Amino acid sequence: MSFIKAVFLKIYYNLLIFAQKEVPTSDRLEAFYNSAKYVSPVGFVLGLLNTWYMENTEFTYAVLIIVFINMFLGGIMHFRKGAFRWEVLLTKTMIMLIVIGVSYSVLEMIVSFAGSGIIIQGFRASIQVATLLYPGAKILKHIFVLSNGEYPPKWLMDKLYKFKENGDLNQFLDTDKKDDESSNSSRTR
């Protein structure tokens, strides 16, 4: 019998005892306590997850949408290669969701102990961007391959890979004036 099933059966059994009028009050209170000690930690964790979700609804939707798009484009890529298999597609997608969920949760927990402030907010934004870039970069790579290197532009792909290496959000979001000047001068020639 699985652990979860055993816990639910204990909770159910104790609640049945608690609901019986013929059972002595002391036994009913003990049954209620035994149910509460199993339900309380689950309720606490679900409450924390609900609070986090309410504060990060847009981020959660963005992750799910980006992972779904990655799954779709990855399926197209492998179908074109003649190597498409549902089991592989679903397994890789589940692994990606687990990796994103676990790594983001750990990073969020670490940052939560750092307090608050503008630096922490910037670090949180970097973590969220990096989390979205894990499947997002794969999407852009799929599109790059499907378009035979025409789109997205190579400079953007280079910026994505540099951000994955160094995590510098400013470097990723800002344009380098030297790169702009060199690209402008090459266009005028």
C-alpha cells in the first residue's frame, strides 16, 4: 500500500471515529487530533503554494505556455526528422517541468531568506527570466532551425546563450552601442 493511500485511510478512519456519537468524547478528541496532525502539514504547504501562486500567476502561466510551445515545436522538429515518439515527447516535457519546478523553488526559497529590497527584486527578476529562458531558448532554437537560420536573428541567439552563461540581465536587455554602430556602419557600406 502506498504511503499516501495509508495516510488518507488513517485520516478517513479517524474522522469516522470522530463523527460517531456513541464513541466516548476522549476517543473522539484523540481521533480528531490524529486527523489534524496528518492534515495540518498538507494544508500548510497548500496554503503556501496558494499564496505564492496568487503573487506569481502571470509567471506561472508564462512557464506553462512556454513549456507547451516548446513541446509542440519539439514534436514538429522530431516529426520532420522521422524520430517522433509520444513517450519521448511527454517524458522530456515532464522532466523539463520537474527541473523548472524544483530549481525555481530552491532558488526562490534561498532568495526569500535574503529579505527585501531593490537588489533582491532584481535578483528575483533574474531568476524568473532565467527560468523562462530555459524552455524559451529551446523554442527559439527550434524556430531558428525550422527557419534555416533566418529567424530569430543570430545576434539575439548569441545574447540568449550569453545570458544562460553569465546571468547578466542588464547585458541581455541592453543593447551594446559598439555592436549597434558596427552593424549600422556595415549597412551603409
